[in-house]
Amino acid sequence: MQNQDTVSTLYDQTGQKVMKLVATDKEYVTYDEMIKHNPDLPKAFVKVEDVRFYQHHGVDWFGLGRAIVKNIITMRKGEGGGTITMQVARNIILKNREKTYSRKLKEMATAMAIEDKFKKNLILESYLNNIYFGNGIKGVAMAAKVYFGKDITKQKLEPQEIALLAGLPKAPEGYNPILHPDKALERRNIVLMKMAEDENLPPIIPPSELNKYKQKPLGVDVETYREHKRKIRQYDAYKEYVIRELKERYNISEADLATQNYNIYTGLNPAAQAAVEKAIKDDSLYQGHKNLDGGATMINPKNGLIEAIAGGRFYKPTFVIRSLEPHQPGSSIKPITVYAPAIELNDDINEYAMIPDEPKSYGGWIPKNYEKKYYGLVPMRDVVATSMNAATVWILNNKVGLKNALKFGRKAGLPLKNGDKGLSMLALGGLTDGVTTVQMAQAYTALANNGVMNEAHAVEKVVDTEGNVLEPIKKLKKGRKVYSRKTAWYTTRMLLSVVSGKGVRHGYTGKFARLDNGQPVAGKTGTTQNGKDAWFVGYTPKHVLAVTIFNPPFGEKVELSGGKYPAKMFKAIMEETMEGNNEPITQFEKPQGVPDPTPSIQLLPISVTAQYDQTSHSVHLSWNAQNNPRVKYRVERSEDQVHWQPLSEVQGGSYTDTSIQVLKSKTYYYRVVVIDTKTHYELMSNVVKVQVTANQPQTSAEQKQGNPQDNNQGDLQANPQDIDQSQGTGGFLGGQGNQVETATGGAASGTDRGTDTSTAGGTDQGGTDTSTAGGTDQGGTDQGTDTSTDQGGQGGPSGNGVGNGVSQ
């Protein structure tokens, strides 16, 4: 009776005590102080909660017998029959919350012992000072002050105000006057009727005045309540999420948390939570737009524990937690439903696989890229980094399939509906109901954790006052294998290029998420049609963070892109988290036993020679052919080295061009492209030049072999489709180059305006990337213009047509 600090405590991920979880303060008022100005207040609670309080000795045997009969009929146990004294015994003295008959017997015995030792008014005083009134409010004095702005030791409560307070303890969450004013009003009026009854106890209000009081407004001062919450606020959104999870997984109510001394161990990362709360309210990250709002969730990929969660830019207690609101994910869904599944299901798909990004009709729908251009045949790494919509839809349609994409998305925890089984939905992210930041961060943990996902949760364990670890009624899904270790690693490699731009030729969308401290980040941007919603979901080896920024339903509309707003917020949160925790830089480690990706077969570099036959007016080409049925050769000819005309595709090592013109002097250029017919990977040969004159045809002595030291700047210009023609054996990372290319122009997404000098072949022997992306990096601040926007689409015909035009 004397030790009444029974509020539950929240601990962070290191086991450090952080705060009281629910009621953090209260005002104790004696019975005599209470009745000086409000004599009807304790009477109302007795009339509503325990009408025979002054007649029984701790146990109301009549009420208990009636409750037992009801329990037998309804097959429930331990319900009802509780007196005010028994509630004092349960809430203050006994800590076992299980609804069993043995616990009820303990309550009864303790209640009778209390009655032996204490007077009725002291028992009632203890009850009124410790009962829970919802919204973290404990005790009748604090409830009156917060809900009505009144001090019950100095001011008189109106009958309708007393009725509301007396009605709340029955179900403080259900009758919450802030969240559910209609239900609270209904409950108050029921209590008013009870107060007017002349049964067992005299009426508190005249029956003739009942309707007058029932017509009164609820009278709750919302601003007073919010001011009270502001004074005690700390990690509000995280606390609210924990309270919800405890109710769902452990069936522990908010009232239990306020009246039982539980120790709640969570995944809270204080530095991360502080960083999230700071960034989500930072006006500069919304670039001057006052109505934009956002959400963010950080998860530990190793165990699924939620480290931080944002309430929203304008979040206050009782407001909606923006991080739990569903929004269309745009292209941030692509790694989960398309890229990783394609690698999982196909041995020939990795970052080097050549994917066609070209206009193609799917039932009348032609996916379009944001830049309203197509990139031709490109490596998958570029598809991912540039977020090419047309190529992504091709991968989904040809390498994954809608059924598999839906299965992988659901396996990663995304709430996909059957109506989401469409190309535009699963490839471009225009879903029926959308996803939350918790769900997206959870899905990406599978990529960050070698393909294994643990269900996102904030509560690690609950310990009662006796040291017992409580078993949850709802088990978590742990250790779910979504992808293989190889798939997770191969996908991570490509997502690293989204942020770093390494090995990418056609632009990359996540540059603003790059951390200044050098910590590698893998991630993906996402933007919906018309820029209504924007995402960046990324991860380091230690943290997965999903950020969304969106336009509200009303007010100013801002065209957003995932590569700008949420990417910058991701950077701010992750850098401050690492600094606050003093985290060292960590590298992504390749899983043991998983080889790095390589092209399916090694295409051998070829050297072409040419011979002009003036008798037949033909040019004979020959090269060292590769003996593999998967390999073919495309012969191309040009007169200006810009516009190349394909002449033929052959299997062998020679070709004769009989279509030349000799009416006037002319110069022809020839090259041969080696093609892997399974992966569409290509390798370019050297360029040879043949000069023909009208009177004296001749073969040029110049036959360039493309040695690694020859920059050959006049022989190969950027082709009109920006197709990467310079990949040597092994693609970007492996193999031997056979020609150095200097290609100017053709930068994708409007970003790469500089000159890219790179070595064909991927081993980068002597080539130097000198490209400039839109501006100059001065002192760590990007002063350039961000034109590397997300790739938009135009929607699709499948699955109700939801989400037309969602992009990366």
C-alpha cells in the first residue's frame, strides 16, 4: 500500500533503462482533500465500480457468485466479481496478470487482509490515486487536471465531468476521450444514469436533471492534454509503437502497463531515434515546402528489431504515426519483386546480363522511362542504377513471371493483394493499398542479411516483477529464407552502384544518399506517378532504413523524386546515427562460398583484318572465331563511325561484303560484335578502315588492332542509342580489354554531361572515369543540378490498372 510505483519501464537495445513506458507523473490527493471541494467524486466511483463497497469486507460474495455463474455459462474464467479492494490488491500488491481462479483466490485473500488493516476511506483513496485513466494518465487528480484543466483540491467538478472520470477505468483505451470522443460521450451518459439511480445508494444527481447533464458537451480540453504530453514527451512515436505491439503480441493493455511493473526490453537505438526525430522535422529537408510530410523506420537486419521510427513532421501524441501509413512504393519495390527473384530463378542473370531496354507492347501497354528515351541493350547493373522501367518490365515478364514476383513480395512481408498481380504493379510499384516504411525496411532486411528475414518488431522480451520472461501469444516469424545468399549478395552489389555509381554508364539515381563518412550504402529510389510519393530504402551492414516523403491529400502539390528528398533524409539520419553511436565504417562482406558474378561464358576478344578485292569489288573480313555454339558475330559497317549499319550475323570467323559502291572514292569502316546468344552480352572488336577510289581501288594499310595504349579517339564515337559497346571479356569487372574507347555525349538521365574515358573489357587497364555529374562538389556540398531523377512509367494494363506511371 505504501510502495505504489507500479509503472512499466522501457529498456533500449543495450539493456539500459530509458524511461517509464506509460504514466510518468501523478499527483497524490488524500481523501479529505478530495471531498473538500468534490464530495461527489468518490461517491460516483463507488456507485459505478462497487455499489456494496461500504458493506463488504473486501469480497462481495453476492457479486462474486453472480460472476461465477456467468463464467460457467460463457466458459470463461476469472472474469468479474472484483471489488474496489480487490482491484487495489491486484493493481498494487499482486503482479500476476494471468486470468486464473488461483489468482482470483489470491486477490480475495489479499483484499480481506487489506480490509483488516486499513479503513475504507484509505482503501478508496489508494484506489483513486492509482487507477488508470488512459493516455498515460494515472490517478483521479491528474486525470481532472489533464482532461478538464481543474485542480480537484481547489476547484469543483461538474456532474458530467465526474461521470466521465468514473466511466473511464472500465476501458480506458476504448473510451479514450481524445481518440474516441463519441464512445466516451456514450459511456459518460451511462454513468450519469447510474448517478441518478436510487438503488443501494442514494442518487448523486436529481433524476430530474439527468437530461440536462446528458446534453452537455464532453468538455475535454484537448490543448491542455497536448501541453501535458509535451512536458513529458520523449521518443513518443517509438513508445506508441511499443504499446501497440504489446497489446497485439502479448495482450498487455495500456492499463496493464500503467498498473503493473513490467520491464520491457526493446530494440530502441536512442541515437537513431533522436536522428529520425530531428530529420523528420527538419524543414530544410523538405526544401521550403510547408505541407510535405514523411515517415521513416530503421531496423537491425540481423534480428529484425526496430531501432527507430518517425511519427511524422507534425507528429504529436494521439496523431497518426506516418511511418505506419501505406504509400505507393514506386520503383523501391523492384529489388524485392523483380531484381532479386530474377537472380534467384535464373543462372544467367546477374549484373553483367544484357537486358533490352526498348519500347515493347504488353497487351497494348508500352512501359516508358522517365527520360522518355530507351537505352538499348544494357547490363543489368545499369538497369538497376538508372531504374529503367522498360528493362525492368522485360525482366519481370521474361525471367520472373507474375506468380513468382507476387510470391517473393509476400515472402518478404509485403502485403500484396491478388489485384497486385500485374506488370505495372509488381515492376513499377503501383499497388492496391501501398506499403509502410516498416514493411519496406523489413523486406530489405532479407537483402542485407544474406537472404534471411526476421519479422520486424520493437519488443525483444517482457519480464515481470518476479523475473519471469512472458511468452507472447503471437509468435514472430524468424529465420525466414526469402532469397539465397548468392541472390542477396548479387543484388546488394547492384544496389551499391545505385548510390556510388561505380561501374555504371547510364547514370545513377541515389547519389544524394551517399554518406560523407565513406560508409558504403546499398539502396533504391522510388517515385510514383506525378511525384506524389517518393522513397529511398537503403542499408549498411548494420542498419536498414526506409524513408518516404509524400504530398498530403490537400494543399500544395510538389513533384517529388526518390533521388532527392528521401535520399537526402536517409543520408542525414544514417550519418547522425553512426556519429551518435561512434560506429566505425564497415564493408559489405561477400558470403562464404559465394563466387563473384561473371558473365555466363567468357567471350574472347577478337582482332579483325580486311582485304579489298578490286576484281569482285568486295571486302573480305576475317577474325579469330570462338568455337562455341552460343557465340555468334554481328558484322557492322559505317561511313562516318557514328552511324553503324548491321550487315549480317554469322557463326564463323569470316564474312565478305559485296555491297560496296565504287562509283566514287569512299572510306568504309568495319567492326565485328561478339554476342552471347543466351545472355545477350556483347564484346566489341577493333575497327578497320578500307579506302576505295573510283579509278584505283585500294586497301588501306591502316588496320587498327586496338592495343591497350591506343586511345583511338577518331575511330569510335558514341553510338546514337547510347549502347555500351566497350565491354570487354568479363564485363565491367573482369576480362581483358582490346581497345580503348573515348566516347563523348550520350549521358543518360541528363546527368553525365562529361566525357567518359574507359577501357573496354572491364579490368579498367589504364582507363580513367572523368565524368562529371551535373555540377561541382565543393567542400562536400553538391552544388550541381540534380537531373538524375527517377525513371517514370506510364502504368500498365494488368491488375486493375492501379499505379499507372509509377517510377523508380
